Amino acid sequence: MGDRGPPRVKNKAAAPLQITAEQILREAYEQREPSLQIPKQRIADLEELHEFQGRKRKEYEDALRRNRLNINQWIRYAQWELEQKEFARARSIFERALEIEPTNVPLWLRYIEAELKHRNINHARNLFDRAVTLLPRVDKLWYKYVSMEETLTNVPGTRQVFERWMEWEPEPQAWLSYVNLEKRYGEYERARAIFEKFTIVHPQSENWIKWARFEDEYGSPDNVREVYSAAVETLRTAGDEFVDEKLLGSWAKWETRQKNFDKARELYKLGLDTLSRAKSMWLYNEYSAFEKRYGEREGIEDVVFKKRRVQYEEQVQENPRNYDAWFAYLTMAAESSKSIDDIRDLYERAIANVPPTQEKQHWRRYIFLWIKYAIYEELVTKDFEQARDVYRACLKLIPHKQFTFAKIWYMYACFEVRRNNLNVARKQLGMAIGMCPKPKLFKYYIELEMKLREFDRCRTLFEKYLEKFPRTPQAWLDYAELEQMLGDEDRARAILELAMSIPGLDLGFTEGE
């Protein structure tokens, strides 16, 4: 008889009652067996108490013998002894734990809290002394220590603890806590002495500002100026890079509140002359607001121009072919400077930085310097001969055998048209088409003649255009559109028919320069 296989399910339809996993888990939770509870033990007499305590101590000691590094177990053991009012035993347990791990801060804190909870102040003070001696860099122990002494109204003792703490040169917040202690008890001279030590250890500008604010609230204006002066002198001795805009701005704002506007302006200028652009943006905004409220427009524009000029000079000296920096520099100079010669010299410096390679992608930004220069000469200085010289020098510089810029040719031609030199304009565009024929040049030339209503010249140019680029669909369409506009529909139809007869007409042609 062969082995039987697994039972086959005859009815594979879904059960009428569906049970979700959530229902299964809920039923399992509701039907769980109750956990075992430790029975409550009633102690009837002293002998039973001692027996119970001995048994519990044995359990704790056995657990510690298995794992003596478990600090939580030591703390539970000591806490149980405290509940039994066995303070000597609890101290012994804490001391044994500290022998194992003397740098465990939570253990020290639990030990000290146990002593404070039962009002054993001297024991707690001794523990604090031991803890901060062993772990002087743990600020939490010091904070707890001074808090305990001040709570006990032991101000001299609190001050002594702070002095011990400050010898370790802690974080700034610790010094400020010491200052706040002296402020609470009106000891402003002591607070001032603390600030002097504080700024030696932590000479950051924000700490000097806090000292100045303290003097502003509790001292005199002379004291405030002395603090700010000492701060600037100290930081500049270390190097101008350590001077912070917040320090100078805070001092300038204070002088403004004192109605000493000249001093405030001097401080703002000192910051803008000393600090780099990245470090003085906030100071610049504050100075702008100050001048708008208390000063004259010319004063702030002069200062801002000098500041930005230094920044742009740094950029173009670092990278002479940073054409974006040159654009920004030229725009700023045109808006701020009244000297045409200075601006012209700046343009000459900019265009002298010719791209090192004869690749068009490297010339695209550079060529706009020439365009900007020519427009400046024509529209601002009204020196048309100089503008003409700029256009011609630019066209002479471009390597037309490798590439050209149709925009320059067209702009020069438009300039000559505006100067009523129509023949010169046509000559330049004709020269462009002869030297470096490009679809855009033909389009520009045709566009110019269209504006001048010289339709016969437009026809001639279209014919040359189509001779040079016969497979350009847009040229044929524009030519036919011109004839249609002139009312010569037969000629327009003939042009389109001629275009359709050209084999390989490039319908995907993209016009370039």
C-alpha cells in the first residue's frame, strides 16, 4: 500500500466568517495567563525583619558577585538600604560602587541626592568636593554644587566654589552664571572683575558685547566705551580677521543711542574698511539704515562704492578673465563714478583680457564687454567717434575665419544708420557677408533694408542668401512672404514652387550665427 500524500482541500471557497490578524492578537492578549506576582510578606516582629533584610542583602550581594560592573544594581542596592533607614550601609554601598567606577557621574549625583534628601548637608558638601576634584571638567557637578550652596544662602561658600571652578577655565555659560550670582546680590564690582577674567579666557566678540551691555545697565557711558575700545584693540592685536562685525555694529548702535552720530559713522566705516565682504554684509545693511535715518545719501554711496570697488578689484585680480565680475564692476562704476576717464580706463582694462583660445564658447561673454563699451560711448558720453572706434576694434579682433558674431556686425551697422552713414552701414554688412556668410547676417541685413523700405535690395539679398544656403526652408518662406506683401503673388508662388523642386530641402535646418 503506497504512502498517502497531504490531505486535499475539496472546498477552496472563502469561509463565511473571516478573522483578521488584529482579532487573533486581541483574543490572545485577552486570554493571556496572569503573570506571577510576588506574594506580599507580612513582618510580625523584629526577628522576622532581620531575617528578611538578611535574605534581601544576600540576593543583592549574589547579584553583584555575578556582575559587579552593573552600576544600576549598586544604586538599587543602596536605595533599598536607604528605604530601610540604614544610612551607614547605604554609604558603604555607594563607596564600594565608586571604587569600581569612580568617574560615573550619575552615580555621584545619586549619592549626593541621597544625602541631600535626608538633610545630610555636610556629607553632601564633602561628596561635592571629592567629585569636582576628581572630575573638574564635568560642569553638571559644579552647577549642582553652586546651586546647593546658594540654596543654603551660603553666598561666600558659593563664591568660593565658583572661584575654584573658574580656575579650570570652563565654558562661557559658567562665567555668566558667576556674573549673574554677583548681580543678584548687587556686587557689581565683583561682576566687573569676573568679566575682565572672562574676556581674557574667552575673547570672542559676543562675550565683550555682553560685558558692554552689563556696563550699559549698571555702569556709566565711559565704562561702556572703555569696554568696546578694549575689545577692538584686543581683537585687532590678534589680527583683523578676529574683529567681528557684530562687535563694531553693537558699538555703533550704542553710540547712536547716545546721539553721537559722528562716532557711530566712524565705527561703521572702520568695519567696512577692515572686514571682507563675506564678513560685513550685516554691517553694511546696518550702516545703510543708519545713513538713511541720520546721514546724507552721498556719504553712504561714496563709502559703499569704495567698499565694493575693493571687492571687485580683488576678484578681477584673482581671475582677470572673470567676465561676470567685470560686468558687475563696470555697472557699479557707471552708477557711482562721475569721471568718464576712470570708467573708460576700466573698460579698456576689461577688454584687454582676451580669451586665450579661438573657440567661440570662450568668447561669448567676453564679446559683450565690447558691446557694453560701445553703448556707453554712444549713449552716455555721446562720443560717437570713440564708439565707432570701439566697434571697429572689436571687429578687427574677432578671428572671422574661425567664427564671427553677427550681432556685432548688425549693431555697428545700426549705429552707422543712426549717424546717417547709410553707405558705411551697407558696406559693413556686405563685408560681413563676404568674409563670413552666416544665415543670421543675411537676416540682419535684410531686416535693415526692410526697415529702410528698400525692397529691391531685399530681393537681391534674398537671392544671394538662397544661392549660399539653398536648402534653408525659412529663407524661401521669408522671400515668398516679402513678395506676397508687395502684392506680387505670381512671383511668390513661383518662389515656393522653385523651393519645392530643390532636392534634399533641409526641413530641420537650425539657423546659426
